[in-house]
Amino acid sequence: MVSNRIEKYTDIEIVNLYKSNLDKKLIGELYKRYTRFVFLISMKYMKKENASQDIVMEVFEKLFTDLKKHKVTNFKSWLYSVTKNQCLLKLRKINSETQKKDEYKKSSKIIMESSENVHLSSEDPKEQKLQRLEQSIKKLDEKQRICIEYFFLQEKSYKEVVELTGFELKKVKSYIQNGKRKLRLIMENT
């Protein structure tokens, strides 16, 4: 049990006490002391208040496990690093998702564009294109086909495709790029 005078302890004393007895009130004291500090660092990277508030919560949730694992000699500088890394991780994730969506939109547009004329009496043009696309995907090399299906049709991230296929990240990206190129050629020639 922690004494009622917890606010008089130094940061390092609180960290060491937490490591020895895992009392969550100690993290609560660090939260009181450093919420604004973490928020301001987050604002520097995230630029949005809501995203920064999310980072604050994520950082202090991480403290419950990270303080047990790490030797901390200067809490404030260590907390700065943890916060900065959490922001960078979140930004990478956001950028990856944005990039994936942009690639999907770009690829979908390229794949769905067709130079052939469709008559009003024929079937639904979108349905025809989808059928052609489905048939064209079947003509791809197996590794390209698998990566294209996971990435575009099932909307998996590169990382998820790597995990599902066991292929290296560079190979997955290569299969997707080469598959898109080959798919475009197949669709132009059918």
C-alpha cells in the first residue's frame, strides 16, 4: 500500500515503488503530473486534439507494462521517448492505411476503365467489367493472384498479406505491382 503522501515522492521513487508493488495509484500520480506534457508532445506530432488525447491514454496505458520491463533513470526524458514513438507508430499506421486506400482507388480506376463501347441492349457494363476482371485475375501467376486478391478484394494491408502468405514484404509488394501491370495487359487484350 502506498502512503497518502505520494505527491511528495520523486518520479523515480514512484517508478521503483510501482515496480515493487504494481500499485496502479502510482501510475495515477504520474498521470496527474505528466498528462499535459504528453498531450503537448502529441500535439506536436499528431496536429489534432482528438488524436493527441488518444495518444495520452495509450501512453499511460503502456506504462503499466513498460515500466516493469525498462530501467528508467530519467522518467521525463523516457516518457518523452515513449510518447514520441507512440505518435510515430500511429502516424505510420495512418499513412499506411491512407496509402493503401489511395492505391486501391487508383488500381480500381485503372482496372475498371475500359476502352470498349457498350451498347444499351447489352448486359450491365459494370457486371461485364467485373466478370472480365474476375476471369483476368484467374490468369495471373498464383503468387500474384493470391496477393492481388488479399490486398484489393479482401482489403488486407501489406503486413496482413505477409502474415497470410508467408511471403517477404518486398515479394508481396512486387507481386502486387507486377500483378496489377499484368492484369491491366490481360484486360486490355480481352
